[in-house]
Amino acid sequence: MKHMITVAVLDPNDPVTARSVKDALREYQSVVIPCESKEAMQAAMSQQQMDVVVLKLSKPFEDHFRTLSEIQIKAPQAEVIFVAQFDDEMLRDWMEVIQRGAYEFLPQPLDREELKHHLVRATEKHHPVEPRKRLHATPTKSASAAGT
């Protein structure tokens, strides 16, 4: 049985991350909920079970680590992917994010194929997903091809 992929994206004041997630999942049945605040994300999570939560990492990091802990308690089925501009400091933070239980930490700008891979794999930890079936046009024979 195919399931839908549900994703909440917390990236205050920047819709780019949510658009990237929507674009990465365009071949899958999915619901992507952009959230401009932690409260909006919590409200979305109380209304619908999330497969993945994408969090934009910015300073102060400890706020995001608290959010990760809250998600792990309130929605243990949701995998958390952090995204951020990557630099030398972020390399150290990547290790901490993974140690604290995040599914992945992806550098921005987001690579669509890499993002899709991680969103699908994170979801598949809990239920199967498949791309939508593409409709193939039925070839038609022209009068000349039919031998008339």
C-alpha cells in the first residue's frame, strides 16, 4: 500500500526551503507544510502525523536542539533533517546534530536529488512510498503506418 509523505518545514521568514522540499517530492504523493514559527509547526504536528520535519539551523543552535528534543518526544515517528549554510563551524555542529538523533544534516543550497533521497528514505523507515505512476500516451497508428 502506498502512503503519502508528510513534511513540516520550519524556516522562519524564508519560503525557499519549503519550495525546495515541494520540488524534491513532486513525483510523490506528499503534503508539505511550511511553518514560520515553532508554534505553527507544533500546531501542524498536532493536526497531522509528520513523516519528516525539516528545520533550518541558525544561531543560537541550542534553541534548535531543544526543538529536536521536543519533536522526538511529541512525534517520535518523525525524522528530523536539519539544513544550513555549510562552513567549517557547521561541520562540528553536524556531528552534534546527528549525535542528538537527527536523521541528517544537509548543506544549503539544497541539492534536489539529495534532498529527495533523504526525504524518501526517512519516510520509508516507517512506511513504504512509491513515485506516482506516470501516464503513458497510447501510441496511435497513423493512416500511413497502418498500411492504407
